Amino acid sequence: MGAEDWATLLRELDQKVTPARCAVLEVVASTDAHLSADEIVSRVADLVPDVHRATVFRTLERLVELGLVAHVHLPHGATTYHLRQPGERMHLHVLCRACGDVFDVDPALLDDVADALASSLGFRLAADHAALSGVCAVCASGSAGDVDVEREL
Ligand SMILES: [Zn+2]
Ligand SMILES: [Zn+2]
Ligand SMILES: [Zn+2]
């Protein structure tokens, strides 16, 4: 999608079309990487040179409220932002605490846990809101991993 398409999408939602909003949507849509707000700020600056950092932060929050962008908290790290696909369940995240890699995993993976929490506590789990922490296969197998695994980032 290009800038015009983002403008159309915002208009359909009765939202103001601003260069910052279009640029933020373009940036989060253009990558599968898990970008922090700071990384989004610098990529937006490439598209809209005069946009202020605080504007990008505010824009991100607004797009999350509108349901166009999802945010995910990473343990010991920054919050990351994703384009939200309409009608599609947000995938879950696991983060390697040795190398910092983030993996996308099946959104249904914790459904049994969510069901158990709902029936035992009436608790409604938002499993997609934060990444789970652990150690990836590469770090778990390598000798370097043995050292790093014990290190809290
Ligand atoms: Zn790792
Ligand atoms: Zn992801
Ligand atoms: Zn949050």
C-alpha cells in the first residue's frame, strides 16, 4: 500500500489524514521486523523529514487506539509495533533472552492456558500483549549460549 491507500483507509475510519500517520503506517507495513518506537521515528524521518519525534509517538498511540497498529512489550526491551491485519488474530511472540531474537508464533498456542485461566479465575488472558521470554535453539545448543543463557539482559 502507498501513501494514497493509507489516506483512503484513514478517511474511511473518519480520521484525519496527516503525513505522520501515513508515514507511520507505511513504515510498520513495510517490514516484518519488530520495530521499536525509536526505530519507527528514524524510518519516518526518511519519509517525512520535518516530522517531530513527539508527533510520531503520539501518532503511534493513536493508531494503536484505532486498531490499525498493535503493540507488543518485550521483556527487558522496548515496546514494538506491528501493522494489524483486519480480521486476523495477532500472532504471539517469544523472545530469546540470550541473543534478543524475537519469533512470531501461532496465535492459538496459549488458548488452553487462556481457557484454564478463564474457568479458574474468570481471568481474560491477553497473550498477544507481551512476548514470553526463553532461550532460542541456536543459543541453547552453542557453547556461547551456555554463558549467555544465565545472563539477564
Ligand atoms: Zn538466541
Ligand atoms: Zn511479530
Ligand atoms: Zn501495552
